[in-house]
Amino acid sequence: MIPQPCALERFFARYEFSVEHVACASDVDGLPMSDLLAWADEESRDAWQRLTLGYTETTGRPELRAEIAGLYETVAPDEVVVCGGGAAEALYLLFHALLDRGDGAAVVWPAFEALTKVAPAIGAELTLVRLDPGAGWRLDVDEVRRALRPATRLLAVNFPHNPTGVTLDPATLAALVELTTERGVTLLSDEVYRLLEFDEASRLPAAVDLDSRAVSVGVMSKAFGLAGLRIGWIAIRDAQLRSRILTLKDYTSVCASAPSEVLATAALRARHRLVARCRDIVTTNLRHVEAFVDSTDLVEWTRPTGGTVGFPRLAAPWPIEEFVEELVAKHGVLLLPGTVFDDTTNRFRIGLGRRTLPQALDRIADFITATPRSRRS
């Protein structure tokens, strides 16, 4: 069965490439190709020059898998599956490899739609574990425990979190690993924003390093600023599950793009420079958003602690979809309404990864200031 339409992608398809300021993107400004090649090591530059445009290995170029494995403590290169459709393909493959009709999936919510729309299309029962906005979007382990039914086969989590930007504490992650191990459930950890924790000391181990059954998903789009490569991956130590994924991959992308794999290898070898660049953009913008929120009583939020996004609430009797539509029409600034995530509390996602965000915030402030008082109170 085909999943329900992806509201997020349809929303961006409508606006993203025509609006002046995209103030809600989850990626970071793309790194120019010239910069990446300038930062590449000699071996990578040579590989780029000698590249022929043929197929690559289904699991990914060996050099790339070795670099990805280096992001983890326990993962060997042969335990990495490169996905040419980014993290979305990785999640699609994992849900199909883990679930059959009648199985159950528990997913932390709100969530990226690939985490919530695929399981029901398979015929699996979806149980949402809701983060509590009143408690700073804290994840309650007791809620997770109640969500795990006898038929549950996977628990999907995403931290640093999209759309709220919150992170987990070590005790909660350890409890999740213990709980899923005890119940025989696969912990599927969507870690695409990992490495962008605002306090590097708060960075948690990857789930795959804590349990041989757990799976970690990564991507080049967020912490590395290379969304255009469309390279994601699955770090997976479970050989049987990995075999199922590769069987499915033969019917999806088969393999990734050869140029993308060479460039991703070069990027990961220069990863400290790329991550530092993205971190600088995001943390600079975070300060601008904090100043904006402090300047108005119409917007409130839980300050993100990692990643590239936040999830403020419009504290006014102004439906968020109308607010977003008028903002685009009058000021050319795009925000993502929380209704895309099935949220009903008048929230919107704001992105911290674009250098033009300060100019977009000025326009949002002007829009709010010019709004009739009847819509603000």
C-alpha cells in the first residue's frame, strides 16, 4: 500500500523554490562544491578526477563505508548500508524490513513523517509516544513502556529532535536501551542531527554502539551541510536484519550515485571543518531567534538544545496556517505550520540553518507589529 501523502514534502514543493526566505528548513546552507574540493584530501581529489560514472556497490563504496563506520565505536565498515535516497530511504527500508501486517511500531511524536506514515501503510499498528510540551518536550520512559505491546517490533526515536530541537539525557537513553532489550524490540534511532548538540559535552553515544540490536540512521544533509548529495546510511550490527534491508534495497535505489559517494567520502574526511561550519551558522541564528522571541509576547518556545530546528508557539487567536499563508504573501518568508506534524497547538517550525534567517526574522517582526490588535489578543 502507498503511504498517505507526505504533507511536509507537498508543502515545500508548493513554496520552497519560489519564496524569498525559507525560514523553516531543516538543513544547513549547502557548502559550495569548490569549498568541498578545496578541503578534500589528496586521495579524494584524485578519486574525483578519475571517477567513472558507473554503478557502485549496493552497500556503498568501501571507502565511504569506512568513513561512516569511523563515526561509531562498535560498527565495522561491512555493518554500514549507504542509502542513495538520504535518511528517508533508510527509514523506509528499516520499517519494511522490521514490520509485517499486524505488527506494532511505537514512535516518539511529533515526528518527521517517514517515522509515522510508513508503518500504517504496511498494515502495522502505530502507537505514538507524545513528548510533553509542558515539561520542555521531555520523553517519559513510562509512556514508552506503556506503548510497547506484545506485537511491537520497533521503537523509533529521533534526537536531537525534529521539530522541537530537544535532546535526550544519558539516563533516558540508557533506559530506552534496557527496555527495548528486555522486550525484544528493535530500537531505531534517527540520529540525523547528531553532532549538532549545542553543548558538545551533552552528546550521547549512538544507539547502535549501546546494543547490538539497535540501529542508527545518519545523513550528510544536516551536520555536514550537504543535502544535495542525497547520501544517508544505516549503521546496523544485526546481520539478519541487514540482509533483509539489502534485499529490499535491490528494489529501491539499488545503489547510490557514484559522484555523491566520492564527495561524501571527501566530506567525512574533512568532517571537523564541515561540522564546525554548520555549528557556527546554527548557533549564531539561535541567538537571533532568542532575541526575536524575547522581543514579542506573541511567540513562545522551549529553547532547542541541539539540531537545526525549533518549534515555537504562536500565542494568539490566529490559526497558524493563516499566519503562515499571510506571511508568505506579504513578506516572502516561509515558516512551516505545526499542522504538517498533526500538531494542533498553533506551533510552527523555524529553521536555524540558513544565513538569511536574521533578515527573515526582521520581516516576521514587521508582520506581527503591523497586525491588527484583534488578531493578537
